[in-house]
Amino acid sequence: MRKTMKIETLPIDALTPYANNSRTHSDEQISQLAASIHEYGWTNPVLIDDDGGLIAGHGRVLAARELGMQQIPCIRLMGLTDAQKRAYIIADNRLAELSGWDVERLREEMDFVYSQGLDLDTLGFDSDRWQEQLEDLFDDGLQTRAQTAPPERSEDGMKDGAGAPNPEPVPKNPAIVPEKAQEPKSTGLPVPLLIDNCPRPVYQAFRDAKRKLKLKYDYEVLDKLIGYFNDLTTEDAT
């Protein structure tokens, strides 16, 4: 059933937070929301019920208070039952969590925004840790992909030991593929490099090294590792 909506601007003190709201907001997130509102203005009005009770937007209201705002835009949802209001408070927060990220596209967008000097705090990322936060998103994506991966094939291409052979066996859970693989690399390797079925501890060590060396692309870490290896073998030879 469609509900009647009314958009209005109300004093912030006229809004009543839902006392049993299960969604939490850290001080860091409130500051990021405040930075976003300051940069872009109000693009997403809060949702309230007939009596001014908050349904969605608790974090934005806290951010508005931090900015010292006296009035904020609201959408009043009329005619909701108590059960519908309580259910929507949960759904509004939970449904947003169920979406994912295309991390490589996000990385490209973040690179551009960062190059233009915009404050990454307005995007919900830490200006000093955004590369690390992107790596965490990439790592989460790997875990999700591993959980939903199709059945593995044996080395001869047989699926679970039955059926017709697969002429091109599928790699098992690719873990690291260098970004922008079409660009020339300085490693001198004669073929494109793929680390296949990388164990979790090895990938974690690789990611930690990438952060410690403050490198952007995976192949830069490999380039340094190969350089270290060459130095060691040269010393051994002498």
C-alpha cells in the first residue's frame, strides 16, 4: 500500500529519536556524515512519522547537531502502523549492507577524487587510510567469492571426477591479479603473472608488505621481491 509523503523543514529539536534504535553510530562516522553534509548539503532528508518520531536518519540528525544546524529537511511518512515503523527502521539499515562493491572501479574513482584534492572523509573513507580500507574491501570480496565458488575441477579437467573433460581447466580461487595488467611492467617477466589459489597466510603477508612499502599496485611488490631475490643470489654467487 502506498503511503502519503509530506516534505517539510522542521526544527531539529522537534524530532524524537527512536529510543530502541539498534543501529549504532561511532563518533568517527558522525564526523564523516557532518563533513558530507557540509560539502554537499542535505541530499537525503530524514524520515519521520506523524508525530515527528525518527524512522530513518538518526546519524544525519547527530551530524546536524555537530554542525550546529537548527533546521533539517524531513519526509513525513503518514499512516504507518507501529509494527511497520519498527520494521522499516531495521530494513533501512540492513538493506544497504547487502550491496557490494566493484573494488577496482571504486579504486579508479577514489584515485580521481583524491587527485582532485577533495576530502575523502566526505565519502566515508579515512583520508590517511583509504588505500588500506580498499584492500580490506578487496579481501572481503575474495572471501565472498571463495564461499560461492563453483565445484573445483581436477587437473585433468574432470568435474568432481565425473562428466566430460573440460578442455580449459578453471583456475581455483584466483587470489591476486595485478591491476592494469595490460600496461608494461618493470619485472621483466616474459608472461603475465598470476598467483593462483593463494593460501590465506601468504596473501595476508603479501598485502601487509604492500602497505608497509606504501605501494599502489601488486606488481610493484613483486618487482621489489624479485629485486631482493636477485641481490641475494648475486651475493651467494660471489
